[in-house]
Amino acid sequence: AAAALGTLGSYAASATVAEALCRTLTDSHEGVSSAAALGNLGHASAVPALVEALKDINEDVRRASAAALGQMREAAVSAIPQLHKALKDTNEDVRKVAATSLGLFGAVASGAVPGLTVCLSDTTVSVRKAAAVALGQIGHPSRGAICALNERLKDPNEGVRKASLKSYELLHRRRMERGGCGPGGDGTESANGIAAALLRLSRGDHGQRKMTAATHGRERSGDLAPSPLTSVRLPLCLA
């Protein structure tokens, strides 16, 4: 029943429907489907109940509630601080979904950057990757985030390295556009960080090297705005 209500989407975006779904959030059988339905419905009146469900004893309900809040985006902006706290949940899936949802809010979730930066060192691969992606989606070029992403370029997992490199480039470029500098104070260390990452990748991760080299090629042809890679002599880095 909960799932059916949720699929009605905007056609039934009423406080009455949301209220009915909220009453079943703590139900051991209906909680997960109710959270998903509320995410589909997108009614702002459900936000307080979903936020409360982030503390539910059932980890599946917490995970589904975090996903629903991210799906609601603008209607759930007030839940960003609670999603930030959920990054410390004892369950890895909840932490991963909280990070993913924060990324969906974009720039308005800049207050969660410190927590996401900490998640880059999470013991779970999926959490580290979700945090790296979210930092790029939020796009706030803080020094701490850039330094932490630079460290993740050495992550043992390929997916984490790729996500970190993409966000690292984006944040560094944005910081330079704003007149700031990378971790080195003059932009040098950030450029060198990417160069070092390329060197490491040339020794093992050929797929990521091709991705980064292709990005460099598009920048030179004018398809992309210049990034720190344009100041790096790729043949020397990859020799």
C-alpha cells in the first residue's frame, strides 16, 4: 500500500497522503517502503518524520529515510544537518546513502563538507567513493576537502581513486577561479599532486590514465576549460 501511494508522485502530493505514510515509518514491515514512497511523493510535510526516522533502531529504515531525503532535494533542505550527522552512523550503508544524498543537494549542502571530508578515510570503500563524488557535486573548494581528495588519489581502490581525481580537479579549478590556491599556497602543490597521481596511475591503473589523458586532450582542443593538468607536461609525468 505504501509503495502504491508513493508511485502517485505529484498527482497525490498532499499532506493527507504524506501523513498516512509517515505513520508507518516505524512499522517493522512497512517502514522501508513508506520511506521510499515518501521520497517519490516529495511532500515537504514528511521531512520531520523522515529526519526522526534517521534515528530508528532499524538500519534499513535509517538508510531508506536518508535516501528519501536526498530524493526530495529542495523540499528537504532543512534535513541537511541531520544527514550530516548520519555520516557517523554505525551502519556503513547508512553512511554511504547519507553521503550520496548530501551530494544531491549540491552547493546548498556546503555545511556538510567537513563530515564528507572525514568520510574519505572511512574503512568502507563504498562510503569513501560516495563521499568523493558528493564533494564534487557540492563543489565547495575548501582547503581541507582538496587535501583529503589528494590523499585519496593513493587509495587502494580504483573506483575511489577515479572519483577522487574527478572531484579533486573540479575543486582545485574552482578554487583557482576564485583567486585561491591549492594546498601548496600558490597552486603548485595541487598541480604536482595531480602529476604524482598520473605517475602512480601510469605504473598500474591504465584505465584511469587514459581517462585523465583524454581529459587533458579535450582541454587542449578547447572542449573543456583549462585545469591544473594543462600546466603538467604529461610525457614527463608518465615517463
